[in-house]
Amino acid sequence: MSSNNKNVLITGARGGIGKALCKVFAQNSFNIYAHARKQDADFEQYLSKIAEDYNVEISPLYFDMTDYEAMKTAVRNLFKQKINIDVLINNSGVAHGGLFQMTPVSKIKEVFEINLFSHMELTQLILRTMTRAKNGNIVNIASIAGLDLAQGNCAYGVSKAALAAWTKTLASECIKYNIRVNAVAPGLTNTNMAELMEEKAKEEMVSASAMNRLAKPEEIANAVLFLASEKSSFINGQIIRVDGGSR
């Protein structure tokens, strides 16, 4: 295993897109710090397998994204080990659907806490070393639900819209430190989130894509890899749709 590999921290690594991110970045010789909320034997077995297959180091990190003390402890432990994060992927999130008048504002706040504020907290921590190194890359996982806002999206969609806006603001602030910030906005992807959707809503989202299918998790991961690589060296502050072509 090479100590010269770059290090990536992926939040929400136990989900469908998260696992695909781990695999794609391992295939491209990144050492991975894979975050999940709770310890899981199957998840650790998956990480061990791809670490062995691609000869990289993969370490699980466990904390609830809204437990900021636990988050700080985990990041401090990385810094104590002289581990610098070269790429941060803010992937964790929670889905929610419901009309505004039927959704308590407390629930909207809860969704924002997970989908936006937790990423802000973690990013501030990671930026402490990225700015000193004057190098880094941050990729946020937004959603087309935050770009094509529609009824029923007062919590999830609006939180992802805020994430997209924050991406642009952060990109303009961080580029002076040679840190690029972009986001990927997936369409409906073949993960547990899609399986939990009402069938009618799912069918409407699929039919809204010109390719008339769900995205594969690895298709989202490949777009993230592109934004995290030097192949996208002049791309900054952008929200890249990966949705099969909206219509």
C-alpha cells in the first residue's frame, strides 16, 4: 500500500452512492476514510474487500453527523495521526417528502441539520488543514430536487438548493487557497432511497429523464471522481447534473 496515495473522506459511505464512491476512489488509488453513522460488520467487510482488491488503505469512521463533538473528535484523531484529507465528499443526507402545510417546521429544521449544517461543520474542520496545505478538493452531493423545485420538496429539495448555493459561495472563498469546490446533482439513483419512494413519484422522476431509467450509483461516483481530479482543473463553483437529461 502506498503512503503517496491521496486521502479522501467520504461521508454517508454505507449507502448506495457512498459504497460506489468508495469503490471508484479505491480503483483510482485513493486511501479512503469511510464515514458511517453506526458500526456495521457487513460494511466493514465490504471495505476490507475493496481495500484488498485495489491495494489501498480504507478506514471506517463512525459518528452521527449531527453529533458535532463526536465529529470533532474523529477529525482531531486524523490530524493527530498527521493525516491530511485531500478530497472531502459531503455525501450523507436524509430524504423527505411532504407538502409544506403538512410538514412541521421542526421536521424541516431536522432535514436541514443533516443535509446542510452537518456538512458545513465538517467542512470547516477539514478546511483547517486544507487551507494550510493550500491544496484540496471538496465535492458536495446535491440533487436535481434542489434545482427543479416542485411540490412536496419543502424540506429535502430546499435543503439541497441551499447546499448548491453554499457550494458556489464556498468555491469563491476557497479558490485563493487552491481549493476547488463543486457539487454533483444526481437524478433518481438506484439505491434504497429510490426503493422507499412511492411508485407513482418514482415513475414520474424516471419518465422525466430522457434516458428513461434510474442512474447507477457508479455513474454518480464517476462524476464525483472527475470533479475531484485534475481533469476538471478549471471547473469551480459548479453544480453538475447527472440525471440522464431532463425533459
